[in-house]
Amino acid sequence: MRKFLLFFSIIVIGCTQNQYKIDKGKIGKLIKENKVNQLDSIYNNDSIVRRIGEGDYMFSGDDKYLIYNSESEHLLTLTPRNQHDPEEPIETIEIISEKFKTSKGINSKSTFGEIDKHHKINSIQNTINNLIIYVDEIDAYFIIDKNNLPIDLRLGTENNIKKINIPSESKIKRFMIGWN
């Protein structure tokens, strides 16, 4: 009986962990090949809030699918490649819940130092207000506010920002996955 309980506990814990695991091409129950029309079956025990882009060509917003668990916790926001097409694959995912983690423990509450320690940073893009940190091994990019930088590196986009310029305690503003 003890062996059965131990085995059952291992299975339940393993399934729960996989439900929130981030790997290349996979986030929990979602895989890179999934399409919009599959979301209802993938998240059949969760809630999906559909924010379908409206407006004319230039002013229309993206379609967004917000995934909430049964406790009303916002887990993910999914955006397909093109609007109004149920056959479209998911292109970007914003990881909202800290339950989702990479195999090396990085989640939406991690810091730049933790990302740098556990994953290979492929590039850093300097934008007007943020830095975009690319980690190709998990199809991820992390957005960090430039207010974390020394004052002389905050203005403009021409500065070539390196890892050494970013304080290790800088918090993630957004944890994104890009599947193209």
C-alpha cells in the first residue's frame, strides 16, 4: 500500500510540475504547433477570455486569449500570428503566473542576474524605454525597464548595452515567448 501511495504521489507531482514547465516549443499544456481553434480543448478546465481585435486595418488590435485557472488566477496571455482566424498558430505568449518555470527555475518574478546565471543570453536590444533580453534556448525574451540602468545609459537607443551594464537585481517587467 505504501508503494502505491508513493507511486501515486510521484505521478501527481510530476504531472503538476509539467503543467507549468517551460521548454523550447512547449509551455505547460501548449505546444508550438497548437492553433487558436484548439484552445478550448487544451484549456478545458480553465477559463479563456477572448479579446478579439476590432477596428479598421491600421487601427485594429491583436486578438488576445487570456488563460485563467479555476481559482481565477491569470496564467498566460496568448496572441496568434493573424487576427480573426481560428486556424492561426499562437505566435507570442506572455507568462503572467510565476507558477510557470523553465527547467532552471526562471519565472516571471526572476531577476536579470538569475536569467544570466541559468540561461545563455543571445542578445540584448536597447529600445526607448526597455531592454529586450533574448534567450533562444527556450524561445524567450525578457523585457526589463531601462530605469534599472545607470543614468548615463537610460536615454536613447544608440548605446550598446552589455550584460555587465545591467544590475543583477533588475526585475523582469515581462516574460515573453515568441514562436515564429
